[in-house]
Amino acid sequence: MIGPIGVPFLRSHRKVRSPDKASANTMHKVGIKTSHIIDFAAQQSGGYDKVGYTQKDLYNHFTAQRKIEVADGDAEGALAYLCAKVEYDPLFYYKYDVDEQNRLNNLFWRDSTSLTDCMCFGEVLVFDATYRTSAYGKPFVRLAGVNSHFQTAIFGCALLTVETVEAYTWVLEKFLDSMGNEKMPVSVMTDGDKAMRRAIKIALPNARHRLCKWHLKKNAVSNVHVPGFLCDFEKCMSMPTEEEFEIAWTNLMDNYNLHENNWAIEVYKKTAPMGCGGIFFAGAKSTQRVEGMNAFMNRFLKLRLRLFEFVQAYDRALAKLRHNEAKAQVESENSTPILSTTMKRIEQHAADTFSRAIFRKFRDEIKKEQSLFRVDKVEMEDFRVYYLSRYQQEDATWSVYYQPTEGIMKCSCLKFESIGFPCCHMISVMKMEHLREIPSYLISQRWTKMAKSSSLHGRTPMPKWVTQTTRYGALLTACVEMAFYASHSTKAYDEAREEISRLTFKMKELYMLDVQSKQKATREENNVEGTSMHFGIGDPVIIKHKGSQNLAKDFIPKAATYH
């Protein structure tokens, strides 16, 4: 009664089978669009009419799956997911609080790898918040640092309801508690948010707070429209000591007549107390590191994600980030860089000691050293002081203090104190002293290849749902290889089809037995506990930010009414 063209659209002839659902779920969870999943299925099947279901059927499946996952409530599902991680990661940590109506308010969590990263690299904390990362419009706070490969390391994260001093203080307190209050940050960098600054003073009173250099420059351009100001402003902000900063700032205000400028007054209040040099910031000059991390995370944390989906997507993003770190670690441990400077012994020692990223930065310092020359040398009882200048910059001078017996070396530029590896002035003194290795005093453990002890990287068992997904992927890969060889001859094709039919029938029987066993166990558990809700926490309120879309409307899933 209907032509061949219309058959694929009949309800009776459309069904998303379990294998199709498994394949589609895998692709959907890694961010592949539904339309692209259908395109892939059509390519595999030999045409859209041979897929067996339509794109709307797949939308309906994802909507139904989403409802099942948060049947007890979105907040319940997210908290249950985090709670389950504790079983497989004993050092996993999460805390939350609720509002007056017992709805989820603030949520903080971190895993054991974040604990390890913080213990190794937690001297510097980059504190940043982003927006509209979930269906509720909750601000997403990341606490990050810089690892031994000069990459971003995540120490923890939080979802907040409001951006207040109390909320940020709560996050910092939970962060410190999750670390056992053992690793206190030496320095903290933010984008200048007032609530953040006040929270840092409360929770981290001894930490040095620096404003993001990128944000300062951006504000300087928009507030002072005078040619040459930005260049002089950057020089002022890079002064190594507070005394030099005060002199440079006074000259800057005089030269550009900015003593009454409100922006300049506010910037001085924020920057003068924190000092500009000699404080360790691991080379993190701006929160652009976090801005770059935002772009990376946006690949995984799509707009309007439910909380339950959000925590899982965040885990996938974190796994990718750590995969990149593992790649850098393998490169550092198993590759040998080409030596390209005349100081071969020092360069080789740096290549053997530092991670590859830090070695490259150190090599750049060796190249800078070539333009330096000695102005004077003062011999004292047990130490020497070298005075250096740069070619065609005779007004610029630096002094390097060197104590041979202890291997102690200090430079007036304070770059070593700020970044953690030797500056070009120190390298110049190493050359003049004919040193064959970098003094141990100048080698910071956090920048070495062995910055993270291998004993801290014990693998924990994977959750059962992850194991099932992994098994599915492994079997799928094996079947693809088998299909490739079987498709090259009629005999192989017929034999493969016969074996596949036999194995499919057998595996289906085992699957049904496993499902029945799980259903029985679930019924027994429900009879004992009476309910599957363990937390009794309601879903959070939907927060609207300035310029945000109507997330409330988008948050409510549309009914599966496609036909």
C-alpha cells in the first residue's frame, strides 16, 4: 500500500536496536552531533533507507535516556555519580551545601590526581570563574596551576549559585580542606574580581595576590588613550622590586598626568601591595592560561548540560588534559633534544634534568646570555659578585651573587625567584666560573622530569559502566578488523555471517540472563532501602546572568513526540 521509498518511514519498520543505541550513545557522549551520527550510520549501512530508524527516532532515544539517568532528580544523579567515584578512588573528595529549600547550592570536587598535582605544583593557584556552563547557568570555578611541562593542571573545581565573597570563601576553604591544609599556595592569580580578592584575603591571608597581566593591559588601553602609555605601563608592571615599582609608577603618573585618573588610582591600590617581582608565580603572568583552558573545556562542556551530564563531561575533559600531560612526560623521558648552543655541558645537564618544555625555555636563556658582558667582579671572603651589562644596552646592569662553596647564586633580576629556573645572567656566571653542571641550588624539583613520583600514580579500578564501554569499544575494533578481511571474498563473507549469527544468538542469551540478575538485585535492594534517593537533595534554581538566553525554557527537555 506504500511505495519502497516510504517504507523506511513507517513506524512498524523503524526501531533503534540495542547495538545501534550502544554505538550512538558512545558517539553522543563524546560530543558528536545527532545529525552526524545518522550520517555515520547511513555510511555504514549503505544508505539512509537501510539505517532502520530516522534522526528523530535517535533524538527520542537520547531524550528518553536522559530522563532515565535523572529519574530521581538531576542533583541526585550528579551526587550519586560523585559518590560512586569514591569507591574506586579512595582519595576522591566532594562537598556540597544546600539552600533553605534543601536544593543544591554549591558543589566542589576533586580526584586523587588533582591531589597529587596540587601537592607537587600547588605553590601557584590560578583562580577563575566562567559562566553558562550548565542548564542552570551556574558559575563554574576552576582552581588550576602550572605543571612540570608548563601545562595547566587542575586542582579542583566548583559549581556555585552566586558570585559572592561567601561563596568564593567556601570554595577556597573546601579546596584547602581537600588537600588536608598541607599545601598552602604561595601566590594566587585572578582576573581582578572584587569578591575573589576579598575571599583570598580571608581564606589565604599569607598568599601574594597578582592581577592578570592580560586584563590589566586590556583595561589600560580602554582607560588611557595616550600614545606610548601601554609600553611604559608594561615596563612599570614588570619592575622586579617594590622600590623600583614605586619609582616607575610615580614617573608614569607624572609623565602622563594621571594623578587624578580613577582607573590609575584603583590599579595602584590593587598592585602596589602585592609586589611585582621575586614572588614565585611559575611563569603564570596572566589568566590567559585559564582563558585557553576555557576554550579547551568548551569542547566538552556544552551549554545547557544537566548536572549529571556536566560532571561526566568534565571527567572526559580532564582525561584528555591528562593524556596530553602523559604525552609530554613520555617525550621528556624518552627523547633526546639536539644541542644547539656552545655551552654543551650545561645544555646537556639541563636536557637530562628538566622536562622538555622547561629545557627549551632554559636553552632560550643560554642564547640570551651571548649578548651579555662582564662590567666588574668583586671578590669577597667566601663569595663573588659579578656585574653584567648587555650589548648596546649599557645603562642596563645586573648583579649576580655567587657563593662557590654552597653553590648558591642570586641575581638582581629576581627571575629565578619568580619562575624557578636560572636566568641568562646566572648562566653567564656559570660560564665564567667554568661550571660543568647547573648548581643544585638552581634546580627546582617542580620543573624536573621526576616532578611527580611514580608511586603517586597508582591506577584505581575503573567503574563498571566504564569497563562496559571499554569492552564495547575493544570488541567493535576487533569486529571492524574481521569485517575488513571477510569482505574480500565470498567464502570468507559467508563464513563470517554464519559465525556472527551463532555468536550473536549466544551473546544475546548471556545478556538477557545478566539483565534478569541485575533486575532481581535491584528489587531486593529497593525492598531493603525503600527508595533509590540517597541524598534527598532538590535540583538547583536556574540562574540568569546579564545577557543570558532563556535557559529555563531550553532546560526542560521536549517531550518525545516525533513520529
